[in-house]
Amino acid sequence: MFILPSDELSTFVRGSALRAEREMRWVLGKGVPKRKLEELVGVVLNALDEPITQSALAVKVSKSMGYKVKYKTGGVGWGNRKKVPWVDFGDLVLPANYLLHLAGSRGVYCSGPSEGNESTFVRADRWVPHWKDISQAEAERELLRRYLTAFGPATFSDFAIWTGMTAGDARRIWSLGNEDMIPVDVEGWNAMVLRNDLPGLLKAHLNGPVVRLLPFFDSFLLGHRSHRNIVGPVEHRLVYRPQGWVSPVLLLDGRAAGVWSHVKRNSRLEVGIKPFSRLPARISSMARQEADELGGFLGCSDVRVKIS
């Protein structure tokens, strides 16, 4: 999941559209004619001209294509066992969330306002103010540049896992930036950075220790495949947990120095920090200051911190 400024949505979705194209290939591999699949995607995009829930989307698409609405268990979220509408598409029966995956190969959509406890989705050109779209080719180049600006030094396999693309698709886009990239060695780790960013990186330094409390799934923790730039092999499992969970991290000078959690009880915030090793007094004090700022953000007047 990514949270993006609305004026960068087209760059991200168009630039990573090959993820959705992989789903298109899967459906075609099941014997569905390409013309019929393209028609389905067009109907889905038309149905997203106003905010719509996944269940309503499946019903609307089925009726638009003259299909009988089929109801099956699941397809709208983890652990949901109630029967919901799916699209009976030839020999395939597709849940609404899969329709959205397919739509991402040809169009751009985003989240709309919730309806009760259900999320809605809507086409970006119908929802985002001053919407500006760009071509897939332009978006792929720009997305690669944005990625390297944020996460370089990096490798094409890092780029692949960040975008969710196959290695082959990521390598093709990676090659588009060859003239703009330069190889570097980071303590034996060979990677690439943007040529224009190298002078600034060589001059970069920290003014004293920098302590941050990063939340679950923070973007800083998701930019590379091995995460060697953030955490050592021993503590890796404490940050990058099973089933894709990424823990909240105590960050010290850009490296994971521990994990943390918080509980809000009315106006009181309880923060528990578990460092990987004993923290110097100054670092502990800075971590407590971070917790105090979190308390202010959450509107808590009483912040209690336990470092264990």
C-alpha cells in the first residue's frame, strides 16, 4: 500500500502498470479472447465514474455485460466469509478486487469516501482536482527517477520488489535510466545512484545523532530487497515479520536500533520501546522527546514511555 500526493498518482500507477499487465496475461492464458478482456476492462473503468464499493462494482459490471450476477464467499477482504457478488466471466469467476487489478493496466483509479464499513473506488479523472494524466512511457522513466532519488543507492531487484513487478519488467524500465545512473560501492554492496545525486551524497553528513520513531510499514523501510542498509541479519526478523508485517522502528542515524509500540487510553499515551542493545542516556532522552511529539500529534496530554 502506498499513500501518494494526488498529483503524483498518474506517475505511480502508469509507471507500474506492468504489474496489472501481468494479471491481464494470466486471464488471456485461461483462453479468454483479448477483445473480450479489453471490453471487460473498459466496462470496469466506465463503472468507476463515481465512487462505488467492490460489491456494487461486481453487480454493475455483470449487468452491463449481460451476465447473471453470481454470489460466492469471500473476495472483499481477509477473513470475510459472507457471500458477495462476483463476475461470471466465461470459464472464470472474478471477484471485484481482481477487476480493480485488471483496470490498473489501462486506467488510473483511487480510493473514494467510505460507505459505512466498505471502501469505495473511483476513476482519478473523475475525482482528483486538476487531474493531469501522463503516458505509460513517460511515467516509467519518471517513476524510476523518483525511486532512485528517494532510495538510491539501489539495484534493479530493489526497484522490482518496491514496484511489485517481475524482474524482467523491472529490468526493462531500469535500462531506460542507464544514461542517468552511475555505479557506486557501499561497503562492498554494488548499486546505482542518479548521476546528479552523487555529489550531494558524497558530501552528506549527520549533525549529531538523529532519532525517529517510524510507524508500521514506513516508506523508509520498504525501499530495498535485502534491507541491509537498515538492519542487521540478527534483528531482521524483529522488523520484517511473517506475513509481510513491518514493525514500528526506533531509527538511530538511519539504522534500526529497536522496535516500539503504543497504546492510547483517552488522553494518555503509553509508548513501549524495545532497543536491540542498551541505549546511551542521550539517545534514550531523544526517543522520549519523539514519543512526546507523537503524544501531541494524537492529542494526548499525558505521555508515558517505557524503555526495556
